[in-house]
Amino acid sequence: MTKGETIKVGVRIPGEAAEYQILCGSGLLESTGAVVRAALGGDVRRVAVISNRKVFGLYRERVERSLTRAGISAGSFMIGDGERFKTLRTAEKILGFLNTAGIKRGDAVIALGGGVVGDAAGFAASLHLRGVRLVQIPTTLLAMIDSSVGGKTGVNSSFGKNLIGTFHQPAAVIADVSVLATLDPREMSAGLFEAVKHGAISGEKLLRTTEKMIDARKSDPRLNGAETRAVFAKGIAEHVRFKAS
């Protein structure tokens, strides 16, 4: 992989002939509008961006500017930050916003955040009008290699964790490694730990890829360098292929 290259991984949707693309690279948020337009077609006019205040504050301008360039209007709704907000009540609030914002079947939901945002927004998208299209923009390493792949959505309840949920495949996933520069070190470690688990299960090749990611992070903890980001983009793509297989 060359610096700045975008890797596309096709994921087959179970039971269907169609597939969706997971894009891995650096600086992809600036292409959000073009990706949404390509994945959803010319009929999309409006999207609802579901996020939390911390993440949205960091990336709002880049995402909204790109959507505007593509002729797509965007409304936004913030949920709480943390696992305790992954609830039916949060999903209900998102559904209320989607209704008030006038999100139609030809429109879409964009989940901008980590696993909690992706799960709750995906769950709400699967229920609104019996299912509207979804674009995942994961902002943690764990979400990029795990929870944004496979279409699992859900919330926690008194019954247990993730026992209320649906399968709702995204139309596209944008994994922009540049956002990992602002990721909390503990969150980065959680993602790398999951990557090690993938490597241990799948075999030597993926484990070597994970080792390269760990070594790159040691020398460049904030992932500021183009070479480091290229290592992570390639590594994320390989982990996505494993998760989707």
C-alpha cells in the first residue's frame, strides 16, 4: 500500500447477492459526501448524523462540509458518551429525532462514533420506517475492526447486554485512520487487544500484521506520520477481511 491510498474491502451481505464497501485509509472524512452518494445513489437528499458531543465536536466540520459539497443536507443528534447510554431509551430518542427531521426511506443515518454510537444508531435505523439505510463512520480502532462489520446492532437492557437488537447491514463503512490520532490511549489499547485476538485465532499472517501495527504505534503514538497511518489502514483492512469471512 502506498501512502494516501484507500483500500476497499467488499463485504458480502448474507443471503443476498449484494455487497457493501469498507473503505480504509487516511483523510477519508473529507470524502464522506462522495462515498454516501456513491453507496446510496442519486436519490439521497438528507442524512441524520448520530454522534456524541466529543466526537462531533472534533469532526463535524469535515463531515458536514463534505456532505454539503455532495448536495446532501444533514441534521445531527447527540447521544451520551459511554456504554450506559446504549439503551432502549436512547434508541427511542434517536427514533424521535429521525421522525422530526423527516428522514424518509430514500434518506440515511450516519453513525459517527465508536461502538456505542454505531450500535444504537444502527438499531434505530433498522426500526425507523421498517429500515432506512445506514453508513458507519467508526472513530475507534475497536469499532473499525469489529463492531462496524457484520451488521449487528443492539442495545443493553435489564435482561442483559445486547439482548435486544437486529441485523442491519450498512450501505458503506468509512474507516479513516486519521481520527485515531485523537483516540484515548486506553481505547487504542482495547482495539489492539482485539486485533491480537483476531491474529491468534486466524493464524500467523494476521498476527504479523498486528505486530506491525503495535510497533508503528510505539514509534508514533499519535499516528501522525503517513507511514504509520498506511500501516494501520492496511492492518485494519486485513482485520476487516478476517471478521467478514
